[in-house]
Amino acid sequence: MLVQFANWVQGELACSPALAKIVGILLAAVPLATVFALCFAFTTWLERKGLARIQNRIGPNRVGPFGLFQPIADGIKMITKEDIVPRSSDHFFHLIAPLLVLVSSMACLAFIPFGLGMTMSPIDTAVVFFFAILGMNTLAVFLAGWASRNKYSLLGGMRAVAQMVSYEIPLVLSAVTVVMMVGSLDTREIVGAQVVEGWATSENSGLRFLGQIAGWHVFTPWGFAGFIIFFIAALAETNRSPFDLPEAESEIIAGYVTEYSGFKFALFFLGEYIGAFAVLGLAITLFLGGWNGPNFQPWWSSDPHALLIPGFVWFFFKMFVLMAVLIWIRGTLPRLRVDQLMSFAWKFLLPLALVNVFVAGFLFHVAKEDRVWASVAAFVFLYLVAKGLSRMNQSDAPAPRKYHFAE
Amino acid sequence: MDLLGSGIFKGMAVTLKNFAMTYFDRGRKERLPTVQYPEAGDTVTLFTRNFPFLIYDGEEEVDGMRCVACQICERECPPACIYIVKEKDENGKFVKRPKVFDIDVSVCMGCQICVEVCPFDAIVMDSEFEYSKEDRFGDLLFNRDELLKSNDYYHKIHPEEAQARDANLAAKKAADEAKKKAREEKAAAAAAAKAAAEKEASEKKDSPEASEPVAEEPKAEPAAPSENHAKAESEAKEKPAAEETPVEEPAAATDETEDAKEESSGGSEGKETSEEPEETAGSGEDDEKKAEEGEGVS
Ligand code: SF4
Ligand code: SF4
């Protein structure tokens, strides 16, 4: 609907291209910002409720039904809170850091196709652009840590840089496999490649149903390994538990947000969640079929491409499922140590991602009739590589301590 | 050789189970013990104890008070949050009742020691749930009238304990009565003997001399108790020897009577020597009687 409205407005404004362009950008950006701000609010609620249940608590349940309006109350609190800026901090960068986090996260969203024709900035190098802008996040976080002039902030910023730079490599490498296989950097084409074309347009509704799923990259060996690597690296990239070292409460207060309060803190929070949405959105685009999902042809339409459930519904459904998994992981896994974090990235994820790239390249050249056997072999091979890597990493773990006088 | 990452999945299964079970009635009790406080009421059980309160018997709050202002609890309270001032009648004579009995519940740590040491079962632990107050200082200093609660209330919150205490009190009363009787008989016998002796003596001497041995006893005793009353707790700590007798075995019936004797003799300051034997038999019941008498006088 919005798309149609936007197209209509564009048509009306065709006489002045410059104005049309500005209006077009606004029309695309405003709903995006609004929808994701709402998603953020809902996710904070989901996270608090989910974590509470995992920890055998009830969670927020006072404001509105099931505490659903809690984010609004929190927002009001955040806005009305006093904004404290340390006297010796670098005021300008202290101010600009949260904005930068939010802007870079939001900008990443521009390349995600939420539905058919619902990509805000449809460019053919979207994946590269995405990672380039995501890299700005690191800068912003470090800026926050440095500008605060606080040892905890600085430590948090340092950790963030080390972690984000390390994990960016497996993140990109796992995305590279998809780019290799599809042969395009355009996110729309990547999504399109995950539909089994022959099935999806067939008359048989069951086959069409399957055709929307079976092509997902996550069901291929390289896609499966790639998705897992991507997901783990995404956790680290967005500072989510168990990789939330930059804001480890038990060690460095709140890391780089230690000196932030009030609305600036809220901006950081928002930026981080939007960043998580963006990275998850890319994961969905690359591996989970984007906005494709089991779908039907509406009975009133004869167009074989018409869908009963709009694509963005599937997209947001997948996003929230992944978000729930993120919350679930947060409720389960304890935080890693810094050395564990680093060795995991460099000794496990990176080699595995590299091997995965080669496996993908190998599979690309396998003839069509041998695909099945090659896939099974690739699965086994990748698993063995992963197992071997984990074995190798275990050897430098210290032996379990022996207690001589205990007992 | 277990599957790669199986440890993580095991952990995830545990949290998933915890998450899911909170939504089913079967797992509710164990997994979701939270009580929605203002709606679902409090979590007070029969075993809840928080702060002490004073019991009164019958209908009248002040007259039915069991406390005799013996100040044992005041001295024993570890954080020293009890403050007692004894009541005096218009003659300046101490009545067996506290005029001021303050407990600073912001200091009280709920240790129940005051309850343990009270020889008269006058102070017991409460289980009131909603103690929130608006004033940090004044409201948290509970005075005598706030602390006084009826025995019925006590029976309501801790029925078994209350019954045990009542039985204990009744047994004590019976024992005291028996003792009193025995003592009265003895006194009667002594009086008879004395009368006989007096008769003999009156033929020879004047009466005052004969009464002297009776007055001897209270004269010796007031020294210790009066010291106790006069000195603050800090000073009392320096002289533990003087304190020890009432402190160590306050629950024993004999000590009680002694205590009461001390109190009464301290109060009367040896003036009413003839009343002495009756007062030493003091139990809760006697205190009441006395309190009533005092009321009648005033
Ligand atoms: S010990 Fe018992 S009787 Fe003595 S003052 Fe305390 S509450 Fe009253
Ligand atoms: S419960 Fe303990 S701290 Fe509280 S008044 Fe009694 S003796 Fe003092």
C-alpha cells in the first residue's frame, strides 16, 4: 500500500524531478524509521518478558495489558531524565557518538528488501555498502568510549573495536559465499535466487508452497555453515550476549555507555537494536529466503506471482523469530572472556569461514546430477572441519585443575 | 564423541523448559513463585516473624498490658533499639508498667532476643506485612500504644505459639499461687510465732525492736536494683556481675519472683515492709491486680 502510495506521489510530482526525489526519499525513510522504532519498542518488551520467564519471573506487567506499554513509559522516563555530560569529556564527540550509532544502523536498513519492491535504496552493490556502513558502528562506539574520558568507557570502546573488527571478517566471509553462489551483490537478486523458479510458478499449489522454502540458502551445506557463522558473528557484531564484553556490567560498569544518560543513552540503546535488526535482516536476506515464505495465490487473483500473505509479513516474522533466539541465547549463555572471544573468532570462525568459501566454490562447479552427493559430502566435510577446529582449540585450554587436599 | 555445540543446545533446552513451564499450571508453583503483591495479598505464613509487639490481655489496652517494665529486653536487645521509662504514680512510686516503651523498628533486626528473655511473655514477634511508613524517623519509632496488640490478635497470627504461652502463663500462675499459699501459711505460722514471741517480749521490751529483723532484708537488697535503675545501659555493661543474676536465667520461676521482688522493693524503697511477702509472689496476675489498685487510688 505504502509502495503504491509512493508510486502515485512520484507520478504526481513527475514534473519536478528534484522535488520528487526528496519526497520519495522521505516517503521511504519515514515509514522505515517509524516501523523500526516500533519494532525496537516491541523487542525491548519481548526481551524483558522473555528473559523474565526464562529466569522464572513475570517481567513487566503493570503498564498496559501484559506490560505492553512499558516501552512507552521507559521512553518518557528516558526523555525526561537529566542529561549528564562529564565536564572533562569531549562534548562534541560525546554528543555525536550516539547519533552516529543510530544513523549508521538506520542506514544499513536501507539495503534490506523487506518485500517485493520494498527496498529503500535498491543499488546493485548493496551487500558491500551494508558492511561498509556497518563498519561505522565500530567507529561510533569507539568514539563514545574515547570522548567520555572515563577509563571504563575507554576499555569498553577498546574491547568493542577489537571484537567488532575480529568478527567482521567471518561475518563478511560467510556473506561472500552467498555472493559467490548468486553472482550478485544486489540484495534483491539474492532474495530472488532463493526461490525455486520452476516450482514457485507452477500450477500445483503444494509445489508452489515448497518452492518458496526449498531454495533458501540455509538448506545448502555452505549456506548452513555460513548461516551459523554469520549468526554467531552477528551476535558479536551487535554486542549481544554472550559477546557483550564492551558493556560487561560485572567488569566495566556499562562499558562505552558508562557516561551516557537520559536521551543519549536511549539513542545508543535504539541504535544497537536497530543495528541488530539490520544484521538479522541481512541474515534473512542472505540465507533465510528474504521475504519469501510458504504462500498461496489469492483466490481472487489470476496472477501467478500474487501472494496472499505479503512478503514483509514473512520478513518481519522471521526477524522476530531470530530476535527471540537472540533473547533466548542471552538468557542462556554466560559471557565469554576476552581471550576466549578472540581465539574463537580467529581460531575457529575464521578458518571455518575460509573452508566454507572453498566448499562453496567446489559445489559451484559440481555438475547438476552430482549435486545431492556432493552436498552430503560437503555437509560431512564441514562438520568434520568444525569438529577438528574445536578439538585443536581445546588443546590449549588449561587442564582441569586437580585438587590435592580437597575432599 | 558428542555433537559439536551440544553443550550449548543442552543449555538452551534448560532455559526453554524454564520459559515454557511458567505458562503451564503444572510448572507454575515451582517455576513462577512470584506473588502479585497488592492484588494477591501478602505472603505471611504462620512462621513469619518480623518485629516485636506488646501483648495485653482482655479489653483494656493499657491495663491489660503484660509488660511490667522490668527492662530486661531493653538491656538485652543487641542493637539497643528498645527504650523504656517506668510509670510512676502521683506519689512518685513506680508502677509496674512502662510509661514509655519505644522500639525503633528501623534499628530492630528482628532477632527475637527480646522475646526470648522476657520473663512475662509480654513481648512477642509480629507478622504484620505492610509496615511501610511515610516518615523515615517519627513513623518508624513505634511507641507503646502502637506496639500494644491484644492477645486475641496474637492467637490469630501464631495460634500454637500463643496457646503454648498461655499454658505456660497459667502453669506459672498456678505454681505461684501454690507458693503464695505455702508462703502465706508460713507467714501465718511465723506471725503466730511472732505474736507469741511478741506477747512474751511485750512483757519485757518495746515493740519496735521486734520488727527490725523483718526490715533488715529489704534494706540490704535495694542497693542492687536501684543501681540498675539509675545507671544507663552503657554503664551497666561495665558491671556485668551486677547484671548477671536476672539476665542469665530469667525464665526460671524463682528468678522471676526475685526480679519482681527487686522491682517492687526498689519501687517502694523499703517503706512498706509489711506488704513485702505478698508482693514477692508477683506474677502477671498480681501485676494486674496491682495495676487495678493503682488505678483505683488515682
Ligand atoms: S522484658 Fe518483658 S516485661 Fe520486661 S520490660 Fe521487656 S517486655 Fe516488659
Ligand atoms: S527483635 Fe531483637 S533487635 Fe528487635 S527489639 Fe527485640 S531484641 Fe531488639
